[in-house]
Amino acid sequence: MFSRKTSGTTTIISADRVPAMASADLWTGLLRYELWWIFAAHDIKQRFRRSTLGPIWLTLTMGIMVGALGFVFSQLFKQDMTEFLPYLAVGIIFWGLLTSTISEGCTAFIDAESYIRNVPMPVSVHFYRVFARNIIIWAHNMVIYFLVIIVFPPHFSWNILLFLPGFMLFLINLAWMGLVVGVLSARFRDIPQVVTNLLQVVFFVTPIFWSAAILPDRTAFIQFNIFYHLLELVRSPLLGHMPPLQSWAIGLTMALAGFPIAIWLYRRAYARIPYWV
């Protein structure tokens, strides 16, 4: 057990109550959306403080990257720009959301050290802050997708409606992965470096700027690449296609298995996070 002083009195908190307090912290932090959303917006404003264009640079940077990679790789792989550029744009945009949420999730609690130790607010607010910040950046980058489909419209169908459940499943998996690496990184400071290097390797073996169709046999690093299947849940509907059933199965299995693990880990580590950071 440990003690905490409030208003001149000392409250004794049993270790048996800590898991319940951790669950309450996750829920209370989620409900404090006005707090973590303001924090997230402030982070982006501070990044572009004294800049003339401000957050518009997010869209411009993504647009330049998509345009340059689209021109180069369409020539290298002899791809039709009409089909390849929307495919590349969606892949790059959602890969950016995926990797930035996970990599920044590693330092969600570490960077909030002063808040965690000195300000009475739910610890989970700092994770939600990172998550919301990357959602805002993703929203800026989605402007590129709409510009691309205006110039190179894909063959849309009713499959586009599957984007909503696919995106929700995508976000759920991002949330539990970000929370897990955040907790582990607070305890083991080598985790951020491991995650960064792992994501760099995965980038090259995941069909983002190249299509899985060029490998008809679907080798193991595609079949069992969870990041590829997460991308397919959102990329295929936005291009007018039906996501593979395998991608739905893997995404749902990851969510059902990973989310309870993330909550269990947070319940175990909740009381120790202020000491680890």
C-alpha cells in the first residue's frame, strides 16, 4: 500500500485498489477530451509558431512527398499514374498516422514527466494527447487524398462505406499498440529506439509505395504482415475495393487480443509510471 496527502489529511491506498484506479484513470482521461484535445492542438501550434503558413506545412510536406514518390516509382514499376498515385497517397497518409502514433506513443509519458509528477490529472490524458495530435495531423494530410482523387478519380463503389468500420478498427489497434509501447518505454528506455528501427524495416516490406499485386504468390512478409492488413482495412475502401477477408480477420483478432493486454499492462504499471518517468 502507499499513502497520499490531500487537504492536510493522509489517505492510505491499498495495492488491491490500484488496478481499479488504473481502469478509472483510463476512462476518466478519455472523458476529459476537452483537455487532451486542447493540449494536442497547442502542440501543433507550437510546432509552427511564428510560421507564416502554420499547419498548412503539414499538408504541403505530405503533398510534395506523394507527388515526388508517385512520379519516381510509377516510372520504376511502370505503373499507370491514374491508379498508382491514389494508391500511394492513401498508403503514405495512413502509414504516417500509424508510425507516428506508435513512435510518439513511446514517449507519451516520458515527455509528460513534469505534468505527471506535479499536476493532478489522469495520467492517461497524456496518451490521449499524443493520439489526438496525430489524428489532427492525419486530417490535414487527408486533403492530399481528396486533391488526388479529383485529378485521378478511382472507380468508386459502395465499398467506400466500409471505410468507417475499417477506420475504427484501425484506430483501435493503433490505440492499444501506442499504449503498450508507452508503458514499456517508461520502464525500459531502449524501447523507443527498438520501435523506431523496427518501423523503418517494416516500411520497406509493407506494400505502401509498391503493390502486393506484383507478388502473386503473396510471400510470408505480406501474408503475416499485420501492418499491411491494417492498411488494407482503410486503403481498399478509399480506392473502391473490398478489403480482403483475411485483413478483417487479422484486424479484429488483433483488437480483441491486444486491447485487453494493453489494459492489463496499464493496470499493472499505473502506480509505477510516476516513478519510472
